[in-house]
Amino acid sequence: MIQELTQDAIALLKQLIETQSFSSEEDQTASHIEAWFQRYSVDYKRTQNNVWAVNKHFEESKPTLLLNSHHDTVKPNNGYTKDPLKAIVEDGKLYGLGSNDAGGCLVSLIATFTYYYNHENLKYNLVIVASAEEESSGPNGLNSMLSIIPKVDVAIVGEPTLMNLAVAEKGLVVFDAVLTGTPSHAAHPNDDNVIYKSIEALQWFKDCTFEKGSEALGDVKLTVSQINAGKQHNAVPADLKLVIDVRVNDAYSNAEIAEILQKEAPVTSITPRSLRLNSSSIPTDHDLVKAGVAMGRTTYGSPTLSDQAVLSCPSLKLGPGDSTRSHSADEFIYLNEIEEGIKIYVELLNRVIA
């Protein structure tokens, strides 16, 4: 059955690649996923562009394991030399937008869920969510499903990790900061020029460190990523705007980072856009992690954000493909990565839930 599921998963991935599914525009790819479940007689539901199902012999008394990955994509960049919406197989690689992030993970998890769908006497219930709006952190993605699906006790989130175990993931807070000064004509003296004042502020942000490190995720990473001030050459502006990207380890909550910066940063104001994308992790002594390590998989902390950020339960990031290919030109995944991914997912769950 695994061989049949693998071939069907690759065929589904080709369909998904050739169907435009930018964030919030995933209605057609959701229909392809529905067709898979119909084909395999899986009782599923669709909530907006999220397609989900629970295993046939679901029992409320048992803990629930969520399998999740997303079917939306970013928009293709200008570096593509191949048609991003064409599934092209060359030298064992399947090219196409979303092939690696996270189509390969999604179809592998769908195949794994289907493999276990009819199994009886599992130690965990299974729920799968093929989610929308992950790339945009939109309001109608996995976050909107948590009050609809059964309560989740632990999760596997499918993102490209080379099938190694990302046991922690950094959170994200984006801040908008404003520095103010005295506006004036450029020809006159001005000891309160906001652009010159920004030199000291930028140096502060460059040197900014946070005391608590993390074994899995290292230090909090702060980066000034945008700066904007002034509209004409002969006028000193009244204010200067900064955007600050902060990747938060599991030693801090996003709210704690915001409190520190609002207290200490040498700017007039600094405001977080959202505090909901917190860091996430799973204990290294969890059965899923122990099973993966016993299978020869390595553990690490992931610097990139995923739908793990909206979960409050322990979660493991695991999937075929390589994160460095995500959002790149001529994105691809190796076909044998999908084959391996399905086998590892199935074996991992066999050790934990069967």
C-alpha cells in the first residue's frame, strides 16, 4: 500500500504545483485534496480552504496527534528560469512552485494519514489539516481551525527538514519604531536632526543582545530590516521610521521581548505588530523524538517560522525537502525525498501510535 500511496502522492503534488495557490487563493488546491480523500473513502471536512479529517476509529478518550502542512505558496520570484506553475521532472527532481515548501511534506503526510486511517486500536487519534494561509500568517489558516478540530495534544508540522527532527522553532515579532526630531530647512543649523540621531539608535539595535540563550535555538536574533525618512532633499524630516525583525528563542515569550524593547530602545515609540507567533518546541524525551532518534534522525533548532507558531501544544517540525530551497528560484524536491519521507513518517508513527 505504501508504494501505491507514494505514487499517488507524487501525482497529487504535480496537480498542486500546476494549480495557483497563493495565500488566501487556495480554493482550487483544496479541491484537489478533497478529491484525494474521496478517492480513498476518507470522511473529511472542508472549512474555507482548510481540508481536514480524523481517523476512522477516533476515540475521545485517547490523546490526539495532529498532522499538518500547508498548500498555499508565496508568489514566484523573478529568478525563475522554468515555469513555476509547471510540474517538471528532470534528473530525479520535481520542479515547481511549492514543491519543496511545503507540497512534498503535505502529500507525504496525507499519504501517511491515509495509511493509518482505517487502523484500529491506535494509541493516539489522528487528525490531519491541509491548511491555508501559512505563508501570509493569515486569519483563515491553521489558527482558525484550532477551535473546530478536536483538541490537539501533540503535533507534527510538515516543513522541509531533510527528515531530521526540528525540536524547537524560533518565534517572530515585527516591530514598527519611530524616532522623532526637529524638522527644518536643510540650509539652516539643526542640532536635532532625526537622521543623525538615528545613527546612535541604529548602533544600539546592532549591539542589542538578550541575556537568556537556548540550547536548541541559540540567542534571540534582532535585525533592523527597513528604514524610511524624508521626502525631499532640502527638508529635514520630523521623524524616521524603522522596522525591526526579532526572532525569539524559547527562553522568552514575545510579550517579554516587547516589554524589554519598549523599556530600553532609544526611540520615541516601538510597537509590535503581533505577539501571537511565539516560539515552539517539544520535549526531547517525548516518544516522537525518542522514536525519531532511534531511527537515526538528528535533532536541531529551526530558525524559520511555520504554523507551529499558532499551536499551544508540543510540536515537532519534520518533513522531506530542504529548507534552503524554500522561496528560491526553480524550487524543487527530489522524488526520492518524498518516497523516503513517507516511509519515515509511517515508521515513526508505527513506533509511537500503533
